[in-house]
Amino acid sequence: MPLDGTIGGLVGMLDVLRIECWRCDRHERYHVAGLVAELGADHRLTDWLHERTVDCPYKNEQGITPACGAHMPDLSKFRDPNV
């Protein structure tokens, strides 16, 4: 089943959603059911990731240094290999 980009789209696919960042060593875990209850099923995953990483010291960094590296590694298993 393809992802629809919402937290509710993860229900039945994942129990826990992780955020990891290689730059700041962020490692966080969130229960999908709790996120749906807190934010609603239609809340966009990209918005949620931005909200959870707003405190990242690399978020607004300019220049040649890489920016924030936060991502949701659990979503990679749902990626279409043909894209």
C-alpha cells in the first residue's frame, strides 16, 4: 500500500515512527496511534517532521555546511523501487 503523506496513512502499516538525524544524533520514537490522537489523521508527515525538528541547530544554517539531516527511516520500506 503506498503512503499518502499523512500520519493516518501509517495506521496498520507502522506501530512506531522514528526520527533520526546523522548531524545532531537525534533518535526519537513516536507511537502512530498517539500521533493520530494528538494531531489528527490528516496531519502531513512533512509538517510533523518540521515541527519536531524546529529546535535543530542546523535547520537554518547557510553556506556549504549540510543542513538538518532529520528523516523518518521507517518510511523507506514503503518506497516504490521503480521511482
